[in-house]
Amino acid sequence: FYPDFILWIVEGSKQHIYFLDPHGLMHAKAFQDEKIQFHKTIKTIQQQRLNDPDVTLDSYIISPTSRDKIDHWSDAKDPKDFLNNHVVFMYDDKEFYIDEMLTGSTTFAQLTTP
């Protein structure tokens, strides 16, 4: 898996490295998709190989697919599930998806939960 973009933020001695991949979800295998699960893999790499408290690694899928177009995902009912699996929607959530990635905030997910 080779994400399309790397966002590297340096704050004093801290470094935050985000691997970002714009990726449509129409043909993805729900949250089990390898690209989606990369957010867990990258944390394992951070802990086991990097082991530097001043560096954090993270990854996100930035989807152009609308949330309502993937209703075939049986486990995709709650917007929090997407954020918990590091999937954001560039068009559905265009006002705040970048903030969601950078802060890990669940503000939007809390507002839109039925």
C-alpha cells in the first residue's frame, strides 16, 4: 500500500506524519479493506520499529465516495465507525474533514449520529 500523500507536521520537537490516500469506497471490502486497516498497521510500525515518543504516525482514507453510496457495507451505519477506522469523506464533510483527521475529533460523528 502506497498512500498518495504524506503530511508532515513539526511542532517544536514533536513530529506528526500522516499518510493520506484519496480512495473511492464503492469497491472496497468494508472496514476490513487493507487500505483502511493501514491505520492499525502504521501504529504497530510506530511502536515496534520507530519507538520514538516525539514522532507519531497515522493514516487516513479520504473518500470522494458519498457515505450513502456504500450502504452495501453491512457494518457502515454509524458515522463514528468511519472516523474510528480513519475514513473521512471529502464531499460529505467538506467543512471539517481535515480538522477531523488532524485532531481525531468526533464532533461531526456526534452531531450526525441518528
